[in-house]
Amino acid sequence: MLCGDLEIDLSARTVKKNNQIIKLTTTEYTLLALFAKNEGRVLTHQYLLREVWGPGYINQSQYLRVFIAQLRKKIENDPNRPTYLITASGVGYRFISKE
């Protein structure tokens, strides 16, 4: 999946930005892959927590905030003005492709 300067290869489990491999933790990759598979859809906090961390973490939204911030630092040109991982206030996050 090519998204502007970001390339996500789900079969090879690699992520590149400007043709340079980005090192992601397993959790960061799992989160980004989930977003890529659901491109354009708002994924709720509860859904993301359940899918990535498991049902016991459904109320642990601080986990999600920390990992979204880490992911934005790695994939966004300006993490303070994200263009890929967009916040849906009070609901969750949406991944937007720049294609």
C-alpha cells in the first residue's frame, strides 16, 4: 500500500518512508497494519485496544495515546499536524492515505 511517501507492505511486514525502512515495535506495526486494513474508517478506542492489546485493556486508553504518539513521530512529517493518523475527537482514530 503506497500512501504518498509512506509504503506499507503487509505481506513483508515492512514500512518505509521516503524509501527508508522505519523500525517499528511489534505493537506499533500491529496498530499501523490495523489502520491500513481499515483505511478511511474511524476505529474506536475500544476496538483498537481490544484488537491490539486484548479485551482486558479496553479501558486503558492511555496505552493507545502513547502508541499513537510514537507512531506519529515515526510516520508523520509533522507529528503535531498529522496527515496519516487523524484523531476523531472522543471516538478514535482514522488512517488516511495521501493517494
